[in-house]
Amino acid sequence: MTKRDSIRSNFSLPELTYRVWKVWRRNFDVFMKTYKVNFFPPMLEPIFYLLGFGLGLGAFVSQNIPGGSLIKFIAPGLVSMSIMYSAFFECTYGSFVRMYYQKTFDAIIATPISMEEVIAGELLWGATRSLISSSIVLCVVAAFGLISSPLVLLIPFVAFCGGLMFSGIAMCFTSLAPNIDFFNYPAFLFITPMLLLGGTFFPLPQAAQLPATVFLPLTNVVLLNRGLMFGNLDTSLLINIAWIIPVTIVFFILSINAMKKKLIK
Amino acid sequence: MAIDTLIEARGLTKKYDDFLAVDNIDFEIYRGECCGFLGPNGAGKTTTIKMIHCVLPPASGSLTVVGLSVSEKAREIKKMTGVAPQEDNLDPDFSVITNLSVYARYFDIPKNAAIKRAEELLRFAQLEEKRDVVISQLSTGMKRRLILARALINEPQILLLDEPTTGLDPQGRHLIWDKIRTLKKQGVTIILTTHYMDEAAALCDRLLIMDNGKIIEEGTPAELVKKHIGEEVLEVDFDEDEMKLLKDKFPLARLEVVSDRIHVFTNEPHGAFESYIRDFPRKGAIVRTANLEDVFLKLTGRKLRE
């Protein structure tokens, strides 16, 4: 295989059937078995953030913040954070454990389900986790009275699509991971800085806005969610949508091919 | 293709980077037989099994299952095949019964039929009492039986068993053997790999012996023993004089010294060693029936393969 063929094979379209949902369903069944652990902590975490950053730190912030207060400003950030975290951790640590320690992928591909379908099912499950967690956070934020537009009902769509994007990115890291500790690199050097510097907790200065939008997936998700939560529809949101959709598609395809290459020698 | 050939390999090869795991092999598996792949670690047995059930693509050569090519018709082949892998890949997130019902879902078996089938298989594998237990609480033997039960969920016509009894106690092994014999009577074609020669002799109609990625010998267990070893083996404690004496007495025999014992292999008919022992009584001398282990060690050598 020439180098060019090898690069092209990373982008070949996977053959997927309805069986993808059987993989998704397996993960969903496991999730529902331990639903208390899965629903309760994601509900409490945003409360601590809202209290600590929003009310606590917010009381010292005197500058003019878009939205009127820090607590209101970070609310869509927390929703976006849960979208990123759920998908990222599900498709790195979660998928790695199923692949490497539990050999679940091996068991599934001995049935009529293909490896491509297993990975696609994992990605869709990661997106579903994002949808579930961010919906919980959205309810908490609503209970704090921080929502001011019915457009918020569109956020679950952003959550699923954004979740699928982070799942694809995460799965690419999984395809590169020689062992589970490897995920310290993306978690500490990619996810955490993006969360802290991507416009989640403070408004980005003018000069940082363009590079953040171009390079950081989270920034695009945050801007979209903030617009929907406060009903500030702006044409710039179209740029965020136009960014998220192709990136999601590319990483979906790329990660499936990369995992297939890793697992089927 | 003959009517009863179920699986056919021609020039089948598998390469990992520079390592030839399976090197240009030809073989057939016939409908309804139990065929054993024997060979030291790294001989290529598991790789061959994985190519048959379409999870590893062959590098070259052809491999067909019921006339379908493994590279083109993977789904169809996997639908009619059951696999019990070497390592435990049961789903630790589920109970025993859910392991079976979730696995049934992968085969598109409707829910009610799946539960019914799963209950039958639990009875078959003698795991009814463990129905709702989580996997971590099962013993090794129970896990092996559950893996066998899971491999049967789609009522396969071909069953691939990769070291089905490794690590089991004698009771556990005999129970699995019993199940394998029952399945064979039901007409399931069985392919198994094993390191236990007694297992191969007890279960297999035909054996393929592999070493370094090649098939070096094939035949029924009895044929192989007769061809390579003969009927009986004489074992005597080692000393130089004894060695000389044996060489004089059995000039055509193959003598091998293993941990201070001389093993004498010859084609002489039954009874030749008896009279030798009677004429020259020796401490520790025994005459035993030749077995597959003798064949295996003769063909693959005594060197460790790790």
C-alpha cells in the first residue's frame, strides 16, 4: 500500500447497518443498570460550579459581563462542559476499558456485527451520554432561573451533535493509546486548557475570539449554547454550526478507520 | 468442492509485519466431524481459527466456509458459526442470563426466543443456579461453560473452540468433553485447538498438527500414533550399558533420553518389549501403549516455544 493509499484509507466511508444500534443498546443497558450513579453526580456537580464560580467568585466581579452576571454567563458554559466531558471520557477511558480490559469488542465482532459498527455504536453512545448529562445540567440551570429563551429547547440537538464531535476526537486518541495512562495527555493538555481558556468561564478578549473559534471545538459549542440560552441569535452562530458539522463528520469517519486499523491487523 | 467439505483453505497465509503466523497452508474440514488443531504456542492455531470466523483477514490464499469466501461473506459465515475464544471475554457488566440475551440480540434473535434459548443453554451448561449472578462470581469452569453456552446461542452448524478446557480441573474438563460429544452427535461440525493430547485423542476424529505456521501432519489420532510411534513404548532408567544393550537388541529402534529415562520407540509388534523385560529384568522398566503425546513431541521437538 502506498503512502497515499494509506492516507486515503483513513477517510474511506465505513459500511454501517442497523446493527450499530445493537452496540449502542448494549451500552445503554449497562448505563441503566447503574442509573443512580449516572444521574445523581451529574446533577450535583453544576450546582457546585454555580455556587462557587457564579455566586462566590461572581460577587467580586464588577466588570460588565455579557448576560448581566457571572452566574448567568457560565450557565451555558457548564452545559457545554458536560457535553465535552461525557463524550470525551466515554470514548477514551470507557471505550478503552471495553476494548482492552473487558474484550467486549472481540466478543461482539464474533457475531454478525462488524468492527466499524462497534466503533460507530460507541461514538453514538458517547453522543448520547452528552445528551443525557447536558440535559441534566440544563434542568439544574433552569432551576436556578438562568434561562431566558425558549430557544433553549434546541440545546439537546447541539448536545448530541457536539457530543458526537467530541466522541470522534476522543476515539482518535483511543486509536493512538498504547495504554490507559496515555489519556492523561489529552485530558490535561487538551480538554482542561480548552475548558479554562475557551470562553466557558469568562468572555474571551477580542483578539482571542477568532483563534479560539478556529481551533477549539468547545468554543464553538459554548457560543452556540450561549446564544440559544439567552435568545441572542446572531449570524455568527452560523459560523459555529458550519464549524461543528464538518468536523463531526470528519472525526466520525477518521476515528472508525483508525480504530479498525488498530484492532484488525 | 466435495459435497461434505465444509471449510476449505488453499494457500492460506497470514503475516504480521515480518512474522509469518500462518504460512501457505491447505486443509479441509468435513461436515459433522470434530477436527483438532494441535501445535506448540505460536504455531498459528488461533490465527487460523480467527481467519475461519472472519475476524482476521487472510494476507493471501483462499478460505471458504460452506463455499462462501471469508473476505466477502463475513456476516453470513458469522451467522452460522459459534465461537468460544481462548480468553474470557464475557461481559462483566451483565449477569449470566443477560450475557446470553444481549449476545442473542447481536444475532437478531427476538427477545422472547432469546430468553427461551438462553434458559435452555443454561440447563445444558449446568448453570441454572447461577442465572442471575454477575460474571465475577463464577469459577473458571463455570465461565468456560458459559462461554460455550454463549457460542451456541445462534444454533451454529460450525463451532470453533479455542482451548476449551485450559485451566480447568479434571471434573470441569470431563463436563466440557461431555458437552462437546453431545453437540457432535447433534451434527455440529467442531473445530478445536488444544494443548492436551488426551483431549485431542478423546474428542477428535481427525487432527492437523501445526508448527511454525505450517501443517506438518494430519490424520486420525490412531493413524498418527501407529505411523510415527508404533504400538508400544519401552521406558528404562538411563545408564550407558543399558543404552548399548538396547541398541544391540533393537537396532531399528529410535532411542531417546528424557530426564534420565530411555524411551525406546519401535515398529515391532505388540509383545516384543514384554519378552525383553522378562529376559533382562530392570528396576523401573515399563512397557506402555504409545500415545499422541509421543507423536506430538516427536514431530514438534522438545524445545520450549516462548
